[in-house]
Amino acid sequence: RYFASKEELFEAAFPASFALEFTRLARGSIEALTPEAARELQAFAVSNRARVVFLLLRAQGSVYANVVADLRAALVERAFTHAAGRHPDFVMAEATERAVRRLGAAFVVTLGQLLEEERSESALREAVVLHGRYHRAGLTALFAH
């Protein structure tokens, strides 16, 4: 099929409905923190690997640049909510807040890298579990002090 413009080709490859579905599943996984929600997101990401990698790692300058920013914001907000619930006396210093924002950004980038590098679904699943465990342990240690 011939596309009259790069924009038309881009829209065919990355329809708005795709980004909306990915965002819905990602936010659902972040908010629910259940294995079922994580599996649903992972199944979607595996079956749409190239497009999800694009959203997570290469969407800067495109109409979908906000997807990563929104995902990072949701992760950071979830971390802050978790900290407040687990550590009621915790006071968020500015340096800690900046650190959590950087950790959220790094988490998203690493997920994109795992999708890109781990070719088998089982290797990807194991890598995501290990990365999530490492991320949660780091946040737990950060908020415990």
C-alpha cells in the first residue's frame, strides 16, 4: 500500500488506539499491582514488541512522546502513595523526590531495553520479574530511611 505522507504511514503503523490500549494496560498494572494485570500487560507487550519498544525508547518528538512521561508519572505517584502508606512518618525531601523520579524514568527505559534484548518470552518474563524485584527493593530501602 502506498502512503501519501510520512504522517499517514506513521498513523497506519501506530494508530492512536494502540497507544491508548498500552497506556490503559500499563496504568492498570501500576495501580493494581497484581500478577494478573502484569501478565496482561506483558502479553500485550510481547505480541506488539516492536511498537511497545518504540513507545518506551524512541517516541521522543512524535505525537506519542507523552506516553512515556505519563507512565513515569504514574510510577512515581504510585511510589509516593506506597511510601506514605507504609511509612507514615516519612518526609519526602527534595533530593529523595528527584531520586524517585529518576528511578521511575530508568525503570521505563529498562523495560523497553528488556523487550528489545530478551528474545524469548520466558527470558523476558524472568528479566522483568528480576528487574521489578530489584526496583521494589531499592524503593523500599530508600523510603525506610
